[in-house]
Amino acid sequence: MSSPLFTDVESSPVGLDLADKKSKQAPKKTSFLRKWGPALAAIAGVIAVNVGLLGHNGGKIPALNQRQLQAQTARMERTQAVLDMEWDHEADLKRGLHRVGSRNLSEEEGGVMEYTRRRHRYLGEYVHVDVSDEFTTLGKVIISLIYFAFWVFLMFPNWFLPIGRPGIALGGGLCMVVIRYILLITGQGPVFDAAKVIILEPLFLLFGLMLTTIYLEKMERGGLFDKLRDSLDDPVNWKRSAKIMAMSTIGSAAVMNDSVVLIFSGVVVDLCVRHKVANSLPYLLSLATTANTGSALTMTGNPQNILIVSLAYDDISWTEFLSNMVLPVTAASIINAGMLFIYYSGELFPGASGLFECFGIVFSGNRTPEMLAQEHAYHARNVQALQAEEPSSGWSIWSKIQIVIVTIFLVCFAVGLDVCVTSICAGAILMVLAAWKRQHYDPKPEIVEYDAEGNALPPKKMYDMDGNEIEPEEEELVTESETTLTEVDYGLLMLFIGQFILIGSFDDTGVPQAFFNISMGGCADQMTSVPCVYWFVLVITVLSNVASNVPVVQMLAATFPYATPYDWMQVSFSATIAGNLTMLGSAANMIVAFQAAKVGDRTFTSERHAPFGIPSTLISLYAGTALLSAVHFSPECSVKLGECDEQ
């Protein structure tokens, strides 16, 4: 018996009428003002705010108050005291030059001064080595031009030749190595250690996450991965987008934004294909933008937060970090979601005549005829799928094993174990289980050949060099290296390697540091105090998109070694939200674009990302900065420097 509710609207007269009307409508070309108007308005608003607060030439920048002057003096005295200290080089070598050690050393170990000395040396020699004075002006110009040329190529990879981002990044990195060697032999620049600028931890993490994701997806049809995808499904477009945003925000805060987008990019594209959506960009933006925003909530949400906590002069606990970020991240998430619903209302609210009707749909549960048709078609497809499929027995033993492994994986992440080792171990365990399942549990594929009349032919016998018959089991043996391991996106790893080389060489020139110092001007000594904080977060946002957020954090740690916990909260929030400004703003964006393109969806491009990313990022950035400035729980002074004792 068929129910009218589950009638396939695609074959019904009403559904055909709606489809005919939709097909007859000529696609409307988006005007320049409609596409770029919000972005231009947001940029103009940000400029107006900073001009109003600081003056057109910085004339409104306030003078340093007594507390700031005392802090400045204390920092200079601490640095000089550290430089005057005697230290045992052999002890440093024995401990490890790349290890600072505990922040809370005992008096016998040297106390806070010994910790400061170790950190000072670590920041100066291993985190941010300043070799900019070894470049000539010509060398700096050449490196900067090459970097920005490949930055444009990566933003718009198909403008000239269809090489793709991995090839462009790797080619740019190799080109930079050759140019640096030419500059070296001509006396225009220093030696370039390309291996040193390649940060291995993100590469190990990405490989482990890809391995884990592939086996979660391929181990069993209808298993954990398919159940996760079904949990995000919904016949209503805006609800499906909201589910993606909620999952991405929470997941990025709990684990890491790169892992969330790596796991769910293919899921989102699959949902778009399943529902035959005309434009998958809103759903991919729902995943990418909220992954960046949600990752700002915790210290383990993204690589720059992990680096900030490790490089900060004072202790920053997990709960302190979270308590500071709750309000700004919540505000940024609400703004981002609201702007996404407004900007893509035509896709998310089909048939709605305006914003007021969209609000009514969200808050009152109203439906348009187009939305009702989509819901009926969705339920009809589900009924047909249930009738065609065999009844499920629930969670299989393999799904339960997957849940146990994923739970242990998340717990290891949460307790602070090495994320690279954890992810690779999880992938390796799943690989062994999948191989055992394929060999001992899955039914063997039957390869039967037939003659012209349809009669089954006997299996062919094969013999080795000695004339011994080869058993079919040995002949048909399939290894993981031939199947699942070939699905790892090695091109994505090449993309990051090339970017590391490009960014590392550009940072050597000192151009990002010079831009920061010149642009900050009189705000450099009070960068997180109102009104300078609004200009400071804008500068960090621009630098994070040009030179990447991790090198920016390293540069700030070396430039301002005694930055307070509150200073680092502002840096963390701005550097993370900056990831939504452009396609190259964060690794999560690149992963979403790469994973979507791998399955044939190339809608997530720089040209389509920027019109929404620019206004959403700037509004979220300034709203969150205002909230963080007004309500924060981290001290605006350094405890280890003794600044807080003087207040």
C-alpha cells in the first residue's frame, strides 16, 4: 500500500510542474554589487572603525599609562638579566636544545630565571631565527615577488594551466629552493635550509587522519561512517546546513579542525549529491567556516592554539582557555550562521520570497511548496530504499569495534597525548583489522567465466616455474598496499610541503615582521589595549592570510617574549577566525577544497569563497574581539615577570 505522503513528487504532476518551472527559469547572473557588496561594505566599515578610534594618522593613540610603562621596564630588565646570566652549555646539550622544560622549575634548578633563559634561547635560535639582515634589498624583493606570485596561483589555480594546487605548491617550493641557491652563490642571501622549514607534525597528523578516515569508511558498508552521514541528513536544506555547522563546531573544539573537515568533506558532498542540490557551496562553507570558528574554543582545536600554549611565558590552563573563548566563539558562530543563511537564502530556503519569510521558516516551522516537495521526495526515496534493502540487524561487531577505537582515539586527544602518534596508531590498528576481516570474515569473490552458451567454465589452472599448481587463494591474494592505502591523498601532503617551503623562505626575508612593526606603529607597546586591539587583530588577520598563522604566532612569541595570557587570547582568536577570510587562510579550507574536488565537486574555490568569507570574518572578528576585551578571565599582566604583584 502506498501513502500519499510518500508519493514520489518527481513523477507526480505537482512535482513535474515545479521541476518544469524551475528548468524554464533562466539562471540569473549575480551582479557585482550583490556578490561583492557585503565584502566591500565590511572592509569600509573596518577602516572607518579604526580611523575613528585611532585617527587617520594615528593621532588618537593614547600614551602609555603607568602600568604599561612599568611592564615595559620590567621586560627590558628581565631580558638584560637573562643575557647577563652564566649558563652551562653542556647541560643544555644534555637536556636537549629544543626542550625548554617545565615553567615551574625549583630553586635548585634555577627557578623562573633559568626557565626564562631556556625559553629566550629557544625562541631566538630554534623558533624564529632572524636572518633578514643577511639579505640584500634585491634578494628580499625577488623572494617576495616569487612568494606572492605563487600565492596568487594557489588562490586561483586554474587561471593559467590546470595544474592543481598540489602541483603549484610543490613547483613553487622547488622554485624557491633554486632561487635561494642562486641568491646564495651571488651573495644576495643566506643559506636556505628547506628541510628545517618543513613542519613534520601536521604532515604526520594528516597522514594518520586520512588513514583512519579511509578505514572507517571502507571497512563496512552501513557501518559507523554511514551512520554518521545519515545523522547529518535532513530533507530541509537549512536544517541540514545547521546540523553540519553544529557537528563541525563541536567536533573542531573537541578534536581538531583539520581532522573534522578531513572526515566530513566527503560526507557533505555525498549529501549534496543525494539531494541533487544545485549549489553545494553553502554546505561546504557550513563545514569549513564553522570548523575554523569552533577550533578557537579550546587549546587543542588547531595547531596555532597548541603552539600558543607551548610558547606562552605564563601558564595557560585548558579551563582558562575555554572560559575566555566561550563568549567570542559563540558570538562568531551565531554571526557566521546567520550570514550564511542570509547570503545563501535562495538555496537553503527554496521558494522563500524574502528574509522575513526565511525567519518565519526557521522560528515558526513554516514550509514553502518547494520545501514540501523536497520533503515528500526525500521520504519517498527512503521508503523505496528500505523496501529494496535487506533489514539491518543493527550495530555489527565491526561497527562496535570502530566505536571503541574512535572513543579511545578521542580520549587520547583530550588528555593531551601526541596527536600525530595517536592518529597514526588508530589508522594502523584499523588497517590490521580490515586486513584480517577481508581475509578471514568477508566472503571470497567468485570469479566464474562462461562460454558463448552461458555455461560455466571450469577454473583455469596455473602453474609455477617448477610445474606445481598454484592454488586460487594464493593467486587472488590482495594486500592493503594495493587497495586502501592507494586512496591516501598524497597530493594533499605535497601541497603542504610546498607551502611550508614557500612560507619559510618568505619569513626569512623579514618582510612580514617589518609589515607588522610598521603597521602597528605606536600601538606596538599596547597592542591588546582598547582602542589599539581592533587594529592589532586586523593586522594579525592580514598576516595570517599572507604568511600563515603558525609562522605569525612564532614571530610574535620571539618579538614579544613576555606577552601576557590575555595578549595570547586575542592572538589566538584573531589568528583562528582569520582562517575564514580567504581560501589560503587555513589548512581546513584547503582540505575541504581538495577533498571535494577529489570526488568531482569543484564549487569550493577562492572566487566563490571570498565574497562570503570576507564580511563574515570581519564582522565575527570585531564582535568577538569586543566581547573578549570586555569579558576575559586571563590576567592582563605576566605572573612570572612579577607584573601582577605590582598591581
